[in-house]
Amino acid sequence: MRKPLIFSTLFCLLLITTSYAQTKKVAVVTFYAVKKIGVSTFGDAATAAVTQLVDDPNFNMSPLLQNFHDQFFNTYSKDFPFQLLPEAEITGNAEYKAYNPAGEATGGVFKDNYNLPFEGYKIVLPLIGRQNENALLKIFNQADGVMKVYIDFDLVKVGFGGMGLVKVNAHTNIALFNKAGDKVFSIRSDAKSKGGSPLIAGIPVLKADKILPMCESALNELMITLQKDMPKMIKKADSKL
């Protein structure tokens, strides 16, 4: 009679553990794309050109961000061992709407128009310290943690010499913080575009009609990679809140 009792106890413990994991809730507090393509390896001429690219109305990353957003919430989120609070609870929160994240309006690489938020979200930058995270944890005190999600891009050289090509490398960044403001896990994954663009005298052609399709291609490749690797990444990460 002892074996059935042991099995029954273990089964109950499994149900309790599963139920506990399902009650954990996380608030996604930022979701955005960095519009300024990284070109640090190509010199000052490329840096000036990419700044102009950011201001070009034809360089519209909104459809790319929409695609990644939908994939994240409809597919990737199912692999997390916790629930995400409904987006309406985040973007509709009065305190969240009134909150001004540290670093949002500063110059340089954190200049406002360098970043494109998904509708309703604040841009919470990856700054040193936990000022933003701690403030947002207080706003969303019903959650067990807060999550930050953003995508960014840079150019990488393919081939050798002045006649080489450049491709776009897309990166996703997903970081989770617990109630104490400590980082639980951080995931950064990347993938390159299928197509490339020629270098002219070692400088990439930074025009919207050249770069935007490569950004889209790189992001598509990245989403395929994430769909395959996300469960493995989460399993390896310390997902305890």
C-alpha cells in the first residue's frame, strides 16, 4: 500500500509545482526597434550616412516591428514558464503612461528618433543600473517580474577587399528581471540577411531601398532561428522568479 501512497504524493507535488509555475506573471514593459543601424567598423563616412538614413521617411521599420511583435506574443511567449500580462494592462496603465524612463530623451546613440517603440510602449533603454526596472516593478507590483524586448541591426562585411559585400545582421534582445530588480536571464540571438549590398571604396551604400529589404530578410531569418532555439534557450536559462 505504500507505493500507491508515494505515487499519489508525487503526483500532488507535481500538480502543485505546475500550478505555481503557471501563476507566475511577467509584465513586458518595453518593445521597440533600434532604427540606427550599427556601422562602427566602416568609419566616419558610414556613420554620417546612417544618421541620414534614420531620418529618411522611406526607411520605415514599423512593418518589421509589427511582424516581430506578433511572432513574439503569439509564438515565442508560449515557451516561457510563466504568463505574460495582457498588453492592455501595460499600455493602458496610467502610471506607465506618465512614466518617463531614464535615458529616453538623451542625445548621442540614445537619441529619441533612433528608436521606434511598438504602439503604446515606452522605450526603456539598456542602461547601466536598475533605475527603470525598479520603477516599473513598483508600477506593475501585481507581476513577479518585468521583461524588456528590443531588436537592433548592424552591418557586417562579407568577402575581402574593396569589392566585398555587406549584409545586415539582426539581433533580438530579451531580458527578464525579478521583483528584486535582479536579472533572471538575458537572451541575445542574431541572424544575417540572405542578400547583400556592394561596398564602394570600402563604404556600404546606405540607402533605404538597399538596407530596408536586408533588414527584413535578416529579421525573417532571426525569427526562424528563434522559433527553433527559444525552448532550448529558456531551458538553459535560470527562469526562477
